[in-house]
Amino acid sequence: MQGLSDNVYDSGGFVKAAADLYRVTGDTMYYNDALLAINHIVNEGSVIHNTGESGHQWAYWFTRGLSDFATETNLWPTYQSWLQGNANAAWSERNNINITWNDWTNPTNDSGSDPNEMSSAAAIWQHLPPP
């Protein structure tokens, strides 16, 4: 599991930027930069989570950046099981109205959750192939 020192939000912004630069320029330096950032987070643990902060899209930019990058570069076979595991973890911690927050290792509160937190898991689900 990610610790608070792993800034998944910033890593996601970096991945998204590097992937976009790679797509526009074709320069493999950007492709490699995206892979380094992705693999750092993926190799840190099986499920990303955040219990220290609330009210923002903590995991959204990473899950979106990785999902987009894997789709655009045909790397789904490499990252699909990790993304699927995170989607499954998020879904297993959903609340009674089927929404989940940024901590995919604990049940989502039934009240008081911020809607921004709920977008992180949606970034994975939009790219996963149908069951």
C-alpha cells in the first residue's frame, strides 16, 4: 500500500503530461519518463489509498494517467491486472449507494464524503474492458 510520502496525485499529473508530450512529439524520452513514474507507484503496492487527506481527487490523476497511457501505448496487458485489482478494491469498499472514496482499503463513509473523492475509481472503470 502507498504511504503518505508517495504523492500519487502529483505522479498522475506527471504521467499525464509525459504521455501527452510523447503522443505529440513521439520522443521516447517522454514515454520512458511516464513509465518510470507509473512503475514507481505500481511497484509500491497492490492498492493505492489515501487516509491522510480528503475532499479531492487524490488518486484520480494517477489512475486516469495510467489508464490513458496504457490504452494509447497498447500496454494494457502490462497494467490491467494492477488496475483491475484497484478497481475491485475500490468497489469492495463502496458505501450503501455504491460510491467509493480515496481509501480503497476501508469502507466508504455513508455520509460526509466529498464528491471529488469519488472520481478516482471512475478513472479506472472507464477504461477497463467489459467483464
